[in-house]
Amino acid sequence: MSDVDGGRTPRSRTLRIGSGAAWWGDRVEPAGLNAEQGDLDYLCFETMAEATVSAAQVRARRDPSFAGYDTYLDDRMRAVLPACMRRGTKIISNQGWINPQGAAERITALLREMGIEGVKVAAVSGSMITDRVLSLAPTILENGQPTATLRDTLISAEAYMGAEPIVQALREGAQIVVTGRVADPSLFLAPMMYEFGWSALDHEKVGAGSGIGHLMECGAQVTGGYFSDPGLKDVPEPWNFAFPIAEVEADGSVVIAKVAGSGGAITLQTVKEQMLYEVHDPANYITPDVVVDFTRARLEQIGADRVRVTGLTGKPRTSTLKVSMGCTEGFIGEDMFFYAGPGALRRAQLARRILEERFRIVKLEAEDMRIDFLGLNAIHGAATPADAPEPYEVAVRVAARTKTREQALKVGREVDGMAVSGVAHTGKRVPHQDRTREVIGVWSSLVAREQVTPQIDYFIS
């Protein structure tokens, strides 16, 4: 992929990039607010977690009608397309999941429904290497075993691509770019590389851009979401969090801001927490594009809900790309029931003993099993203090991991029995939902960068 701008004159003015989503289930309204009032050059959506592709592959195997892209694609695009197209805001999104072409076609259809013609939509694919991964990626990073040991359970394998194919699509006139597996910061980095003419090998500038992308990728986490803690870290209107806007300069400095009057807050604290979120080594945060170095960053509160960040930099990119491999790892059976009032914990403890004995009687074959008391020890488990206060209400959560669905079904059947063959005052819910689910395990490996070839397809509304 080219490391030059291809003749485009780099912009000199501030580039405004807004966040549109931080995960699949994120709220839609803040994206609409940014589209309408953010005065954006770009709006970027991040909707993929580690297991998203594998889960999508599992669903596609069971449900031929599943389109393979973000199930909220229509909601998000309907909320932002009119304003973005009217204002000239370009959209970059990884909502393509396992079918970027299908997502691009759907966006094109939505544009036509809205009477918006002539918009070029790009689909970036090529990250899926399921059929080649066992020969390209020899070792599982988590346990050192050969990837060949996953052969019988492998569902999907996808490499984390970087910003370059998105940049190429922008150079070739795309106004909307939808991708499959692309690293989260790369979605935000691509507009900077394209607009400022940064070379893909300029690790200092690309490092700064990737660092900015990391600040933006989790959406409301930098505007007070997941930060607020009542009485300790209060933020205004936590029911109305805005998504952030990055005001980026060509030198890689940035001001993190939000639409005026929206909820949440942008402070030195919120930005610092997001800067270190999921970063194992702040001096060596590895992305497909660069190794980001946060250790020289300088933060300054320059106004209400405005934090300037300078000093972000990077180191040369690695020769390999990370690969996530999703594998089937059996099933989980899960259900719960309840006790309340004086003696609730005493009854819950007897219920646990009853279930343990029942599971022996019905010969439950479980690789792992937990019976937790929600409100007492479900989070900290064995680390729960012995003198923890006795709760007034207890929810008993029962879960077992098994190799087969048939074994997992035994959990719900035995919990059902607690309704009339259990302990006094057992509160049992009616199980309207499936109480078993397939487990998708995610393993990691590395593949040589040159083995992953992006593909770009174009569609016109």
C-alpha cells in the first residue's frame, strides 16, 4: 500500500472527528447529536468486540437469514445519514462484521430510500483468514500450543487490519467506508492520515493519531461514562452522555471536546482514565499501524469540557498482525431463583447444597460449575470477606459449562425442580428464554503482515 498522499494537498486547518459508537449495543442518540450539531468532517463507528466475528459466524451457520453485519446498522445509519450527507461529513465504520459488502449494499439502499444519490460507499474486507490461519500462524499466544490444536473447533480467524485500506478508499472518493475487522484506533486514524498526508511509516505522527483513536474508540468513556461514581466522581446528566469529538491538528495534537449543552464531562480525569484503559504497557501499545507511546503525553484543561493532549508519539510498526481465532468450547447452562427477608441467606445456602446433590444424582457432566449468591459473592467469589453483611435479598445464580447442549439443559431442569421440591419461600421465574448457550472461546496468534491482503469494493447510491 502506498505511503504517499497520491498528490492530494494536505489540509492545514483543524480536522473534526466524532465518535458514533463504542460497541455493538451502544446508544444511537449521541451519534445523531454529533451528526447534527458536531460540525464534523468525519463520524466513526466502532461496534466490534473480540468475539463479535465468531459470534456472527455461529449465528450465520444457524440462521441463513442473518445478514452478517451489525444488527443495528439500519438504526444507526437512519439516525445520521441525512445530517452527514447534508453537511458533507464522511462516515467510517466497522459495522461490516463478517459481511462488509452486504453492509455497504444496505447503506447504499438506505441512501436511495432517502433520495440521496451519487454517494460512493466502500466495503473493506480481507481480514478473514479462517481457511489459512493454521498454516500462517503457528503458535497460540495464550498457551504456547500449536494453532493446529484448534483445528476441530475453529469457527473463524480474522486478522486486525490497520488504517491503510480505509485511506485508500478515501483517496478513491469514498464518502462512506464500512469494514470488517479493523483495529479500533485505526478507524479514527485513517481520516488523519488522509487529510494531513501522513505517511503510513511516519511512526511519530501515526503514533499520535493512533493514540487519539484510542481516546475516541470507547465513546462516552472519555465523556464521563464508566467513569462516574456517585459522591466520588460525579458528572452532570449521566443519562445524557455525549460522544466525544476530536479536534485534531496536523502536528498530532488534539483537543477532546463534545457538543455544548450535552451531558457528561471532559476533564483531565476522564481523559487520563480512558488513555490507560486496556493499555498493558503505556510505552508500547501495539496496533496494526504503529506502536503507540503514551508516556510523553501532556494534558491541559483549556476550558469547560475541553482537554488538550500533546506529546503523543509512536515507534515503528511490527512485522506481524494479531489474529483472533474463535473456537467452539461447549455450552453453558444457566438459571437463577430468589429468596428475600430474614433468613434469605440461610435458605440460599441450603438450596445450593440441594442442587449440588441433585447434579450428582442426574450425573451432570460439567467442566466447570458455579453457584453464586448475587449481592454477596457473585463478583469476588472466594475473595468475599467472611464477615460480609448478610443481604436482605439473595438471587441464586447457577451456571455450568459442559461439552454438550444436552448436559447444559440439566441446569435449568434442576432449577425448575426447586419451585416445589426446594426450600421454603423459593421465588422462581418462568423461563421464557433459552437457558443454554454455546460458548465461543477466543485465542490469539500472530501472522506476517504481508499475508493479509485488503480488498475494497465500491457501491454508488
